[in-house]
Amino acid sequence: NYKVRVRKKARYVKQECTGCGECANVCPVTRPNEWDEKLGPRKAIYRSFPQAVPITFLIEKKDRGPCVQTCPAGTNVQGYVALIGQGKNHEALRLIMEKLPLPGTLGRICPAPCEKVCRRGDFDEPLAIRELKRYAADQVDWESLPTPLVSQKKQKVAVVGSGPGGISAAYFLALEGYRVTVFEALPVAGGMLRVGIPDYRLPPEILEREIDYLKRLNVEIRLASPIGPEHSLDDLFEEGYQAVYLATGAHRNVKLGIPGEEAPGVIPATRFLKEVNLGSRPQIGPEVVVIGGGNVAVDAARSALRLGADTVTILYRRTRAEMPAYPEEVEAAIEEGVRLQFLVAPMKVLSQDGKLQGLMCVKMELGQPDATGRRRPLPIAGSEFQVRADTVISAIGQVPDTTFLEGIKGLQLTQRGTVIVDLLTYETTRKGVFAGGDLVTGPATAVEAVAAGRQAAISIHRFLSGLDLREGRSVVPSGQNWADLPQRVPQQPRFRSISLPLDKRGDFSEVNLGLSSQDAMAEAQRCVSCGVCSECMECVSACKAKAIDHGMQDEILELDVGSIIVATGYDLMDPTPMKQFGYGRYPNVFTSLEFERLNNATGPTNGKILMRDQSGAFTRAPESVAILHCIGSRDVNYHEYCSRVCCMYALKFAHL
């Protein structure tokens, strides 16, 4: 007798499975069927063949795709893309909003780091993931979008700031049943999303519909309600709030640090964009110069054109390759008439009689890389020159404004003026106070702020429930055990969104109009399903027996056995190296096992002998069949012995 330790692989389907197959009917992921020698497809949830014992289905899973691993918010990219490919937009939006409450907003302004690691790019171009997220959000009537049934708790939580981080924290806390109040200093909700991004990139109604949904979750948003000396952090606790999340962003412009920048006509970009977005339309001259190379600089430049400037020039001290602005935004700015001047830095603002005249600038050259990895710009001696300008917009960066925290005991700041937190739990140095987003990291992306808001909400829930804040926190998925990329992929570049024609861009109407329904579905179907199962959870909804368990783990079992039988079978010899036979090059050259599956009633053609076209689809019956046997047998190049099956196989196939 033996004691044997075996690994029982997780099949993610319990024994309650009745084998009805409804799960496979709704699964959006298709894979080559190994049982059919990859001649036909199966789903990510499958049973090898109809007569398989047991009849229980199983799910094939690999490591989460690189898109999922890279998304700061951890959205299930492969899952919602697969659902969009099936036209299931409501289901796709539901999946997105498990991790992200601003899908339409981020579907327009996210930097999309997921696209940079998309393996579809190994064939042609990465998937248009950001556009697909936007598409799903735009197809749904948000007013009729159902809200989950939540058991309301008595504890009150205050969120300071209604930007992406504050909205995210409020959303996930509301889903836990907490009574959440958001305090916003501005007269509108949305933070920098609302006052820092022009309407032509992010229409206010898109953000408002997502904030309105947040309100339907019983979140109260108090506008024009700053937290500061008159209504402090300490006051919030005295008013019965048992936890506070600080998410005030980075609204304070970084100064140029040159003489004359206080002159009339020099405007901080954050103030300029805020006034534009709130409808006050700031006064600008005919010649506008914008200083900076990020998205804020490009937004200010394109907005200045829309306000009537004759010329708008962006001055940047590095080259275009180092510009942090999104490439597509820079392209759009150039298309609209914005001029770019590189390797230039301002030295002094020139004014006369209280009126702005322009800038004294110096030419730059690139030296060694700095801490950011970009080459450091160095001034060229004797290269000074003047630039004419009626209006100068400064857009060289932003920092958090922490003056509202002055005098608050127990809350510590870094030397950079950001709030110190535990980077796992987002807990500050004061009990019950949490912080995240730009207030902690300095200027970053909206999707990173959303991710921080969700993690902070988890911590606040644990804090108010008396649970350990650190134990068992979910980790970012990792690993590279992904599905092999398919060998035959037709070249199909990504589908492009529709843009507003150039002659219609005189106002702040949205420029990027998104994908059409037909293009969105086709684009989603370009996904190569790196993780195989997309965890879209459609199988869970379809299974009447409640047999699906995506949390199932492998088990190590110890068994008492009386004997061990080794029956591992054999592998067919790969005929690919035998170039004269054309296997792998011609679609209708098959191995014996492949031909066996074509003859079988449960095979990919239901037992019909059919030919494949160039795309691999079985279409028509052959007029004749040639059977070559002894391939590789009695061959000094491969096997000198006789396989002793070829003759029998050939007769069997001929008979069939």
C-alpha cells in the first residue's frame, strides 16, 4: 500500500453542477478545443466532450491579464471588454463599477496604462481599452441604472473633497451602508475633474450623471462648504462623524519663480481653467503664451483658442519626446492651430506702464537625465531672446493646498507639504483620519486617486468595524502565466473614435465622439483573452444550481492506494519540420488524430469530412482524400522503427 500526495486542481465548479451547459452558452471567451485537436472552439468554462465523466464543467484560468495587473484601480479589463464584444453593455458597466465609479469620466481622460501592456500590440496595435470603457458607460441610461440594496449603518463618515478620490471613497463607503457626507469648497462637485478639465474633453453632464448616481446611493454632497478655520477637522468629529477621508487634490499652481510674474496678464493655469469651466470666460489678449508641457498646459492652450486668441504658443523647456501631455492631446492642439516651441525657458516677464509686453526667454539644451528619468534642460549662454505676448498662462505644475489643516493636532505633513499616511491603509498619523490622492502623492492621475479612495474606504470600514486594517488586504494580481497567443491572427488595427470636424471646434463641444456600436464590438473582439476566464461572472448569473465558485483553490490531498497505474498515453510526432508535406502551411493537411476528430460525431464538424478555408473555418466537402502513412516511421531522420499502426489507420480512414 502507498500513501500518495496529489494536487487536486481547482475546477471552479462544484459537484452540484448538473451539466446543463447554460454557463458555456453565456461565456464570452472562446478557446481552441484541445479535445478536438484545436480544430474547433470551446469556451473558457467547458466540458471536454459530451460523454465526459463526471459531467461537471470546469473553468480554465490563467494569471490575470497584464491590463488588469496594470490598472491602478484594478478594474477587470478583460471581463468588461469581453462583455462589450457580446453587446452586453449593462453587464460590462456593472463589472467596471465594481472597482470604478466614474467610467464615463475616466473613459475620456484616463492615461490608460493598460493599453501600453496590451499583448494584442504584439500583432498590430493595443486594444482601445479606454474608448471601450467610455462606450459601455455611454450606452446606459444612468437615471434608470439600479442601485444595490444596502443595509444602512448608523456611523457617519465625512469625505473632504469631491474630486475622483473623494467620489470613489464616498461610493464604496455608501455601498457598505455608511452615512456619507462630502464637503466641497467649490460651488460645483467634481474637484479638478470639473474645474480643471475643459468641457471639450470632459462634458460636465458626463461627470454630473455619475455624481447623481452617487447621490442616489444616499451620499450627501455639500457644496461651497470648505473645511478650514471656520469649520475644522475637529468640528467634524464633534458633529458625530466617526471617520474622515481627506481628498482635496492639488489645486495650487506652482509659481514660475522669475521676475515680473505678478504682472497683470500673467494667469495661473489652474485659475484660468477654473474660470473657463465655471463660465466666467476670463479676458485674454490676442497673443497668448502658455508655459509648460503637461496636459494642463495643452488644455489651457486649446481653451485660449476657443476664447478668441489669434495666436497661442506653448513654450516647453524640453523636446516633444519629453512632454508629459497625452500625445493625442498634443496632436489635437497642433491640428487646431496651437504652436509649440521647444527647448525654451522663460527668464523674465516683460511689462511696460503696467501692461504685459512679453517674455525674455533663453534657449535650452538637454543634459543628463534627472530624477524623473528625463534629460535635464540646461540654458545655453548668450541665447536670450524675446517672445511677444499679451497674456501668459503658467502651467508648470500644481501642489496640494494644505492651509486648511493648519493648527490641526496629530496630523503630520511631509517636507513637500503632502499628508503622511500608511501606504497600505491610507491612515494618517491621527486616529480616524485617512487621506489619499494628490494630497498624499502630489499631482498624479485621476485613476490613481480613485484607487486610493477605494482602498481608504476598505480601511475606514475595517476601522469602524473594529477589524485589523492590514490583515488579509487584497494584493495586486501578478504573474505571467498567460494563454499562448494564437498563431493565426488576421491583422486588424484598432478602431478609431470619431472626432468632431475641425471647422466645428469653435466652442467647447466635445471633440472625441467615441466609437460607433459596430466598431466598439469589433474592437472588443480583438482581445486575445490573456487570462482565459475573464471573470465576467456571467456563468454565475446563468447557473441555476449555484455551482460556480471562482474562489476555489487547488488542494493537496493524501490518499491511501493499493497500486499505481501509469497510463500517460503518448504524443503524436509533430510533422511540421517535414516541409514537403506542408503541415501547418496548408489548411487541409491534417494529422491522424485531427482527422479522427473530423470523423467523430462529437467532433468540430459533427462527423462530416469538411475542408477548411484560409481563415480556418470548415466550409465544404472534399472531392478526394489522400492518406499518407508511415510518415516518420522507418525513416533514419526521425524513427527507424515501424510504428505498427499506420497501415491499420490508413485502412480505417479509407473505410470511413
